[in-house]
Amino acid sequence: MDKKGLLGISPLLVFIVFYLVSVLICGDFSKVPLTSAFFFTSIYSIAIARGLSLPDRILVFGRGAGASNVMFMIWLFLAAGAFAACAQAMGSVQATVDLILHILPGRFIFIGLFLAGCVLSMATGSGVGSIVAVMPIAMEIANITGSSMALLSSIVVCSAMFGDNLSFISDTTVIATTSQGCELKDKFRVNLRIVAIPALIVIAIYLYLGKDMVDVTIPSTVEYWKILPYLTLLVMAISGVDVLITLITGITICALEGFILGTFGYAEFLNAIGTGINGMGFLLILILMASGIAAIIQHNGGMEYLVKVCTRFVKGRKSAEGCIAVLTGLMTACTSTNTIAIISVSGIVKELSQKFGVDPRRAASLMDTSSCVVLELIPYSAHILAAVVFTGISPISVLPFMFYPALLGIAVVISILIGSRKYSP
């Protein structure tokens, strides 16, 4: 047994054990903040960093937290939080909800919310951006209809995962295809064959769950002008505009329209911006700590240990495909970020593909899909945290309603077991 390797991945194990034991002691998931679990795990990870002085250990942790992809994610959260708060203050959220309720009968509300999130996340290539933009709408629907907030949060997260996984401009898609040497459109086709049935099943589930929902009485008129910020967001996203530019444009339109319509003044606009940014504080702290812990795991050889353990069991093409899926999933659990996970395993995945005849399109698809599955099933992922930061509910409460990633995980396993023939370049 590789004791150094086990020590390398031990921060992840410490986090899980600490969190679950704390829940048992407190008797309720909602009484155990994830920030506390991450704080003690961060202390532990710094303490076990090998061969470094304390200042250098903290430096390794800080470099992980300050990595360029983490900084981009933070900027994305800040802009998305500001947009969501401005849209709420200006009345865009309420107007959009009114339009949805006007168009869709009550029994189709869940499906409508899911499809809206799918389109937005596919267009922007950002699951997080989609979640933060759509969650205020979901919250308002929950308030009006009395639906479960945990269920609606899960619908938004699942839709973001669906779109992010299939998007042509998602960073995970670009990295996966580039590293394996295949075309975006080819990886999309392979992905679509895996996700189609789980997506149809989850739509049927949402239709069943909404069958008894009655139509809600709402105002007879919809303030269509107030929908403009969300409409702009969708149009710009579909046009391929960068997600940060899209969100900043949305904020600008919210401000101009709010001033013109008299919905709020300059002071109220600044207050909305501040509220939206401050509301992201909890999430940003978790992202920084999780990224720092991942850097310590990397420094201690935890990532290499996972690669060594997983590849030990590879004997042929199917086991190689299984290894690609498991390895990417474990890396995602360690880093809580699918982008970092795919970058970390892309080299070994290409080596496995070439050695055992795995189609590069399959390899890229398996990396992207398996990372998305795990990302939606760990309570400390950016996607789930981005949803619950608005509501204050426990991340654990969302997990029982994560139907789509569970179904997609099953579909990935089946696709490996009955997969295509050996690939010959």
C-alpha cells in the first residue's frame, strides 16, 4: 500500500469524514456549514504538506486558490451575482416569471424551467452563469406555486449540467476535444447519444412531479419591457458572446431600464450591485479553500496516486474506458472543478486511448460527461453551491432530487459495457 499516496488524497477523506461525523453529532445537515468543514480541512492539508516550511505550504495553498481559472470563476460569480440582484430590483425576474406562467400551464412549469436552463447554459457554455441567472426565477416560482425549493434548485442545476456538457463553447468541451485531438462536432454527437435517453426520462419525471400543480392566478398583463435583460442575455449567449461580457451587458441594460422606468434610482442600483456581490461571499470563500486544498493534494502526489491506482486495472478497451470515466470522476471530486479535473487527466487519457484503441471522440466525451456527473453529486461543487447560496437551504437537501446526473451516470456505465468496436486511427 502506498502510504504517501494515501496521505496525498487524505484531505478529501478528512473532509468527508469530518462533515459526516459533524452531521451525526449535530443531528441535522443544515447545522453544519460547509465553510467549517473546509476550514478544518484546509488546516489539515497545510499541516501535511511535505518538505516545506509553513510559509511555503501556505504559498502552495495560495497559488492553488489564486490560479487563473479560479480567478475567472470568481469574476463570473461576481458579475452573475450583480446581474441577478439588479434584475430582481428592476423587476425583470418577476416579469419573466409572469411570462412563463402566462405561457405554460402549471403542470409544465418544471419542464419549462429545465429547458430554459438548458438553452442558456448551452449558449453561454457556463453552467455557473446559467445557474446564477436562472435561480432568482426559480425562487420566485417556488414562492408563487409553493413548490419545493430543493426540487427547483435541482432542476436549475441539472439544466445547467445538460447545457454545459453539450455546449460547443464550454471550457471543458474545448479542453477535452483539444487534448484528445478530435472535432467539437464529433464529440457532440457522441455525447448526444449518451445523454438523450436520460434527458427524456428526466423530462418525464418533471412532467409527473408537476401533474397536480394548478395554474396560478397572475396579473392579466405582462410587463414585457422588463424582460429585456434576460432576453438580451439569451440572444448574446446564442450569438457566442463571452459570458462575462454578456452578464455585464445585462447589468447595464438593467440599470438603464431601471432609471428610465423609474424602478430604482442610482443609489438603489448601487445597493443592488453591492447586495449581489456580497451574497456571493460564502461561495467565493469555499471556492478559494477548495482550490487551495486541491493544490496541496497535487503537491503531495495525491493526483498521481489516483492515476496509478486506476490504471492498474486496465486490461483492454472497455476497462480503459471505465478507467477514463472513474479517473476523471475522482479528480473532479478532489478538485470540485471539472475543468481542472479534465486538464489533470487529459495526458494519461490520451495515452490509454492510444494503447487500448479507445476512440478519441469517446475519450473526450467520457471525460466531460463523467466529470459533470460527479460535479452534480458532490455537495461542495460550484454548481450546487451557486444554487443554494440564494436560498440558504442545505446543499445536501438538493441531492435527493438530482435525477439527471444519476441517470446520466447509469447511461455512461451502459455505454461502456455495450460500447463500439476498437478504434483504429
